[in-house]
Amino acid sequence: MNSSWIEETHGDALELDADEEIFNQFDVILTRVPASHINEINEVGVIFIFKKQQSYFIEWKPNENVEIAGAEIAEDAIDEWSIINQITFKPAADSISILSPKLKNLRIPLPDIQQLKVQGPELKLYNRNDQHLVTYNFKRSTPASFIRVLQNFRLLKPSVHDRNCYLIKDPEFEKLQRSFAELNIEEIKTAKSPPRPFYAHGYELLSQIGKNVLGNRNDRISHQNRPGAYRFEMGSDTLSSNDTSPEMDNKTEVVDNNVIEERLPLRQIKKRDSPLSLKQWREFKTEDGRVSDPERIKEIIFRGGGEPSLRAELWKYLLNYDMWEHSKIERDERRKDLEEEYYRMKLQWTTMSKNQEKNHSGYRDRKCQIEKDVKRTDRNLDFYNGDDNPNIERLQAILLTYVMYNFDIGYVQGMSDLLSPILYLIDDEAASFWCFVGFMEKVFRNFDEDQAGMKNQLSKLRTLMEFANPKLFKYLKTHDSDNMYFCFRWLLVWFKREFSHDDILKLWEVLWTSMPCMNFHMFIGLAILDSEMKTIIENEYGFTEILKHVNDLSEKMNLQHILEVAEAIYYQVINSSKLVDRVRIIVGLDPINTYGDDPYNSDDEEEAQIKREQEMKLKVEIDHSRFVEETCDNALDQNYF
Amino acid sequence: MATRKKVLLKVIILGDSSVGKTSLMNQYVNKRFSNQYKATIGADFLTKEVVVDDRVVTMQIWDTAGQERFQSLGVAFYRGADCCVLVFDTTAPNTFKNLDSWRDEFLIQASPRNPEHFPFVVLGNKIDLENRAVSSKRAQQWCQSKNDIPYFETSAKEGINVDLAFQTIAKNALAQETEDMETGGFPNITLNPEPNTRQNQNDCSC
């Protein structure tokens, strides 16, 4: 019965790439929307059902888009994520208001919907987590014909419990059933009960792949090849053995894991190395005080950190205060110059008069925020504890001098968190300042006025997650959580609030090596989410619960383990034979454009597109004003005025 | 009836940096005050079960970062709010002046169904400190001008008026939530604009 439905409706569609509209109705108002479409609330539009590449979608388009676009589907409107680049704190200023925000289409893949409820003129959609996503109000009619069409196409069935309620069939599930049927795997064909034998088969396959991969891997990273140092971990993306959950989920899990098998090599956990020792460090120092092989030093720090007694010295190199290639004499000279420069800049604000300050709101605001924040930065540490602690003053002085050094960034909340461990360890005001400058060079985009840098980071993390952990990605997506906002704090201050003070010292020096890639901090995020995946999915957490859970992990995680998992995921990703360009770019590899079917634009492309559009609009405006000018000139010439 | 279901009240605390948002939340939920709170990054929340009009409800109190630029992510957190608490520091006039933009920004981002009647509560915090700079009268006047927002003067440090304020917050949030449920849990669409017209006219004349 089910498989015949697939045959019938997909029969001639297999070759069809174009959209096939199967329903539309005018005058439909959106009365409930996901957060991404808050602008569209109460807007009138047209509702469509269409088929594209064998999938069905419900799409609502505002009237303005329908007139312009005709039957065409605006590709840029599909991605809910695109909204993140459009949120700004302030409403658009007058000058920009010409580019008034265009209303977006709201497209929902049918399989994402679990049920539809009809109440009078209203049609309510619920996702598979039973969250009420959208309400359409059929202003001049009822949803009856909409429902009838879906029924005719056998895409939904009436609920036995509620006659106003309809359940969506999951074509993916049914397709899967059909393909298993073709493969003659008996267990799946009839499966209401969990398909255990198939899982066993899956494990075999998985371990086979693992063996192949291991062979390659040991050859490839030979200097890291220590026999016995690898531990194999069936990451949390592997199959769970308690197969008693309801039938639907088990099937999708099979699909997901097939995808993972194809896409990612088996995860190999490599134990962390021991930290760089004083003895090793000395071996790298030349007679005149240069460091002979900085890349190797960074590698050692990446794999094991540095000994605590060495830390202050190493940090000065990692944060570009000292230069690896400098002799001791050159180093002392540079330090002296930088120290003078620091105190020169410091003088700029220490000598500011009351009146100057009164007339300089930009400085005043920044100073005020700094004063508020240093008082509540790491006060639990002895180093910053107690009333009138001079180290609090030093924090403040460095941050105020940074305002003078880079007034555009100025001071943003989170920066005091980044400075505090540096001052704690370096314990010298000028040197700490320059080390802080070095850190800020790596993360200044996090503090953009319009949050573009953070949005970009969240978007990259999302892209990585989609590739490296499709199962969790799919879960987050269907639970309104793939905006990754719950990782905001992690990325803004590089996990400062998530680990203890001691662990932060260890983590940051690893990240400052920029090894094995610039965005390795995102793999820390992936590793944390990977280890929480089971909890998140089993407890069916939604956005709120995930945020709470993630916040509550603070100082409860094992850093060494997270680092090991992060590194392992990194190698899984870059050793994947299916590595797509948008991921290659994030991990610092050149795009090769092999997978031209890559359906997503990278952020940079997206940004470029936005920029192009803005330029176009600007050009139109300029042309227009030129036209007006010319017309006036002509009019003047001809004495019309 | 639907309103007998277990009720979750979502409350958002907003206000300038360092006015005491985290402290108020912690004082109310955990009866604790600490000098060592850090500046909030991103957002977090605490929950507390309370009894309002003989009903047990769960309050989910959201604490957010105070620096303006971080509000652009607010929409993810404000969604579904039942009450918004605006906090200022009674010793810092600027934090009071900014209440207007906090209120406006909330209404823009959260897009509540009925902005004119969305429940706000204003808290003037830190009244334990000597150097008071915003008078009660001034604060009350502002609240009256905004559709009679309830106003409380609190000290998160000493626990003054915190319970009282949150009881009102819970009560008003519950009223909002109940109203939502009765209207079917979605915004009143503009098919029939009459009911709001008079309200709007009043506003325009201000």
C-alpha cells in the first residue's frame, strides 16, 4: 500500500527537475510564524504546495513576491538561517530605508511536519517535536481544499483521535522501506520491530571502513604515529544498542548513519601528549636567544600545552609580543619600544581633563562600561579578590589604553574576560597589554558593533556541525535550534566561562597555536556538543532546554577529553573523501569546487551577494540622482526655470 | 479547560549593564546575593514554581546581557514572553533614561500580539545604596505615562521588595498567558481593526 503510493506519485517525476505546483490559494494570512519570519506575521499572501526533486513543500509567499516572481521560487528565501544576517539592533536609519526589508517566503518541507490541525479558517502546523510552528488563516475560505489535495496525493492521513487533525506521512521513511525491500533485506521490509540484524551488519561495515582508514591515516601523519597511542571510540554518532524506541526514529537513524559512514572516516582518539618541558624548550633556543623551530614548538603546544613554569614566556610568543626569530638583544629592544608606546597611549587618557571627558561621550561610555565590568571579572581568584585590589586597577588601565589604541572596537563586554588570564599570568601591565592586543587580533570580529562576526561564527559552526554530525544537526534543525545561539558564549570569549581558570590557561595556549587550523576552537564546540548529543536527543530537548543544559555544563567538563575528541573530529572532517568546499574554507583549505552540487553558499559568498545587491541599489540611486541633475541642468539650459 | 493545563510563564529581564538583573533573578529564585556575579554573556534563565491565585505555575526568568549590541540576538530569547521586567539602577540616571529604548526594542523584537497591553513591570534597583539619583516620583511618572506600568523599588542585595515585585510579575504574566490561551495562542490578526482604534488615538495625542 505504502510503496504503491511512492510508485504512483513519483513515477514520472523522477526525471523532472522542475517544480511541480499542485495547489495554490490566495488571501492566506500568517498568524503564527517561527522567529525567523517575525516580519511576515499578519501579512497576506499565497499558499502553495509543490514538489521539487521528489520532495513536497508547503510554501507561503507574501503577495509582493508572488507578483514579481511568478511561479519561480526565490532560492535565497529558503534558508531560514539567512535571517541571522538581517537582524540589527536599531531600526534602519532613514538613509537606508529605501531598501525597506523585503518580506520573505516561508517554505516548509512537508516531512518536517508531523500534524496539521484545522480550526475554522485556520490551519495549524506542528513539527515532529509537537511544537506549533505556523498558523495560516484562510481569509476567504477554509483549509478544506488544501487538506483535500494533500489527501489526494496521499501525503497525509486523518488522525483516528481527532477528526480535525491530520498526520503527515514521512516519504523518506517510505522511500527507505521501498529501497530496503528492493535489497531483499527481510528484517526491514516487515519491520515494526527493531531491525537488530541490520545494525549488526552496520557495525561490521563500520569497522571495515575503520580498518581501511587507519591504514591510510598512520601513513599520512607519520610524525604523530605512536603505535598504541590511538584509541578507537565509537563516537556518540554511532548506533545505540537499545533499540526499543518507536519504529520511525530507528529508521531515520539508519539513514543518518549510512550518511556518516559514507562521509566520515572512523573517529580515532589520540591521547594528549605531555606538555612542552623546560628541557625541550632550551633545546629549541639558539645561543643568541632565538627560537629555532617555532612550527615544531607550536605543534608540541597544540598536542600537550606547555609546562606551567614556561607558560608566561610561551604566551608572549604565541601572542606576538615576542618574535620567534628575534635574538635576546632584539627582543629586549622591541619590548622596550612597546613598553614606551604603551605608556604613551596610557598618558592619553590619564591626562584627560574633566571637561574633555565630559565632551567625549564615546570615551565616557566605554570607560563607564569598563568600570562596571572589571569589578566583576574573576573576583573569585585570589589575584583579583578583595576590596581595592590593585590588579583590578591594572585590568581597567589596560582596557582603557586599548580604547585609545583601537577606539573603533573600544570596549565590548567579554573583553575583560579575555584579558584577565593574561594579566594574571604575565603580571606586567605593558606586556599584558600587548599580549591582549595579540589575542584581540584573533578575535576582534567577535566584538563587531552589528554582531556580524558572531553571526558569521555561529553560521560556520552550524556548517561544520552539518557536515561532522548530521544526526545532531538534523535534530537541532527539527527542534528550532540550528541557529546555534546556545554556543554564543563559547565563541564570544573562547570558552572562558565553560572551564575552570586552570583549564582556560591550558585551552587558550592550544588554540593560540592556530593549529591544525585557524578555526580549531569551533571543533572544541563540536566536541562538547558531540558528548552531549545523547542527553539532548534522549531527553528531547528543545531550544530552551539545550541552552540551559549547555550553560549548566560550565566548569563540569573534562578539558583533556574535549581536546582529544575535538582533534579526532578535525581529522575525521579533513580526511573525508566528501569534503565540500564550504567546509574546506572553514578549516583553512583551498576550495577545489569538486562538489559543484553543493547546495549551500559559503558565508563569504553570501556576504558578497549582499554586497553586490547593495551596490546595485546604490548604483540605481546614483543613476537616478544623476538623471535628476541632468534633467535640471537641461531645464536650466532651456530656461525652463 | 485548556487554562487548567500546567502553565509556564516566561519572563524577560532587561536593562542596562550592571543594574542588577542577574542579582534580582538570583535573589528571587535562590534567596542569595553575591558580589561575585560576572557580566552575563548571551542569555540564561532560572525557573521557580510559584502559586498565583491558588494555581501553581512555573516561572522561567530570563537574564540577558546588558550591553546594547548584544540585543540583536534577542529575538531568539524574547519569543513567547509573557511579561517583561525593565530594570534600572536608582543611583545611575542614564540607566533610567534608557528604559524607553529597552521597552521599544523589546516590543519590536518580541512582537507581542497586543503591544499596547503587553505587561511590563519596572524595578528601580539598588535602593540600599546612599547615592540615590532617580527619584521615586520621576520613575512613577514614567511608568504612568506608559499605560500604568507597575513600579517597585528593590534591593537585590538586601532582598527588599524582590518577592513582592515578582509576585506582581507572575500575576501579570499569568493574565497575559491566559488571555493568549483563550484567544487560541496566536496573534489577533488585523481582520477587524476596530478594538484597537481608540487606543491608538490616545497614543497619538501624547
